[in-house]
Amino acid sequence: MAHLPQIRIPATYIRGGTSKGVFFRLQDLPASCQQPGAARDALFMRVIGSPDPYSAHIDGMGGATSSTSKCVILSKSTQPGHDVDYLYGQVAIDKAFVDWSGNCGNLSTAAGAFALHAGLVDPARIPDNGVCVVRIWQANIQKTIIAHVPVTNGQVQETGDFELDGVTFPAAEIVLEFMDPSDDGDEGGSMFPTGNLVDELDVPGIGTFKATMISAGIPTVFVNAADIGYTGTELREAINSDPAALARFEAIRVAGALKMGLIKSAEEAATRQHTPKIAFVAPPADYTASSSKQIKATDIDLLVRALSMGKLHHAMMGTCAVAIGTAAAIPGTLVNLAAGGGERCAVRFGHPSGTLRVGAEAVQENGQWKVTKAIMSRSARILMEGWVRVPGDIL
């Protein structure tokens, strides 16, 4: 029986923040994959190595976690005043689908750097030395992200001394601004879809919990750690090794998705794993991070743990950090109350790998809260570049 040879596609493997993914220029993809659809999804799943019943991604570029099962497409922007369009696909690990419903805040950092590496930014806008401001159109959620990318001798400066908890080695700092993250542009909804800062969320078979449901950065359901039997200091193993706990978190997420109007039936949640996120918050406390680093309660404003694609994240998703910063800036949300309440323009929160600071500018207009900008620092580094190979029979 004859088998088609492998095809090779120009690609770059990049770490962005606490995630990493395979980056493509739109123009380099096979013609059938340059448009949304089954061919593109099939390509990305095969690149990552999904679906994988072994949950190991041995036969692909993925790392069998939500942080490492990602693909990105960049192209010159079709939007006025922007440099690049950035499209993000979260590849499921053990199921055959790619979720396009949200953004990856961590890889937004890498999108800014890759835009320069890939020749997608006007050379006249790139300084020989300094900072290049890259205006990114996030195509999944129809939002603007501004990346401040350091440049040395006309090239992206990747090495540096900026340390990010959850990343082993230091690198150059890239500042990200998430513009007008107050709603999920893809849904066209308000920042608080229910109209409330705090709701009573009824979860069938589980119970009723106080919840802040917000669409900022990414739709997120926040609950109090104490209400679901946790302290907020848990590490990945405490949650991910407990199937009953994971099932309970998924039930809360599904109930939140229904309440937020993101899905019409519980069954739809199976094809929308990337959003909404589910996170639990608690007041500051001492704990030991996964790296054995000692985190003091006096060094943080609150504790946050978040799940992504059904598992507790090893650090914090960038988009969820935007939601945290936004909710913390609005008096009365569960996030704000866990941080001590009152008005604040930035918080430092503790996550499983350490701490992260995120700022947000919130204003109230006509009785409605609006966040004009959320800011955080990340870093990015190319790990490998060249071609990724996939069997020719998938296209």
C-alpha cells in the first residue's frame, strides 16, 4: 500500500510567557489551510499530536498540557492602525477539535516578537535600538493588544534579566497592553453578562455558590476557594490528581457558561473547553510555590488558582490575569473582596508557580463599569525555527 510522503511547512516554536506554541505565517500554510475549516483544524491537531489517548503528545509538538498545545497564525493586518492579525487555536489533547473561542494572553507576547521575526512589521517602524510598539489585532476576540518589544541592532532582544514565575530562565521584558478588554468581542456582550458583580450560581448536583462572572481578557467564572473546600494555596497535584474535583470544577464552569449566555445547553460545553475559565480566589496566605519558592502573604494581595482545558494551570493564563486585574479594580467583586476591597489600579496575586502583578484602569460610565486597559509584563523566546513536518494524507 502506497503512503504519501510527509509535507513540511515553515514554522517557529516559541515560548511566550508561561506557554509555548507553534507559530505560522498565514502565507506559509498549505492553500487549503489558509481559510478556517476542517483542513486547518486537521493540520493543527497533527502538528500538536492530537487527539492522543495516551495524553503524551509523543508524535507531535505538543506537551500534553493546555499551556503547550497551541498553534498561532500571524499575517499582516487587515485592520486600520494595526501591524498584524493574530489568530490563536487551542488544541484539545485527547479529543479531536481545536477551540477558537478565545485568546492566549501568554502567547500574545510571542505574537508581538514573532511579528518582527517574521517580517510582518514595516521595517521603517523598527528602531535600530529601543522599543518597537507592535499593534496586534486579536482576531479571535476582535480586540487590540499593544506589545512593547525590545530591539537591539534591529533584531528582537530575547535575552535579559526579567524573571517570570513559572518560567525557568530570565529573558527580556515585553510589556503588554490589552486595550478595552471589558467585553468579549466575539460574543458582543457586556463585561458582566448577568448584570451583577456577584451572583448566586446554582450548580446542579453540586450546590449554590457566590460567583463573579466577567468577560475581560477572557470570560471567567470566579468563586471563593473556601466555598468549594479549598484554601487557595493548592498546587497542581492537589487538583489534577483528583477526578472528582475536576468533574466538580467542570460542572461549575458549565453552569457559569450557561448563566453568562456563552452556551445554550450543557452539551455545548464539550466543544467549548477553552472558555469560560474557572478560577477560585482567597485572601493572602503564606505558601510554598511549585518551585519550592516561599511566598509570603505580605508580598501579595490575594491568592488565585485557575483551570484551563479541564486542569489546574501550572501558573496563570495571561488572559485570565487580565480578568483578575479587571475584577480586582472593581469594588464588590469576589476578586476585589479577596484582595481587601476598595479601589485599586493593580494587584499582585499568588499562583501555583509564584506571583504576578497586573494593572487595570477601571471607570464607571452611566452606571456601567468599563476597563480601558490592562497591563502586564511577560517575555518570549524562540526555541526552534525551520519546518514542521506532517503526513501528507491529512490534507
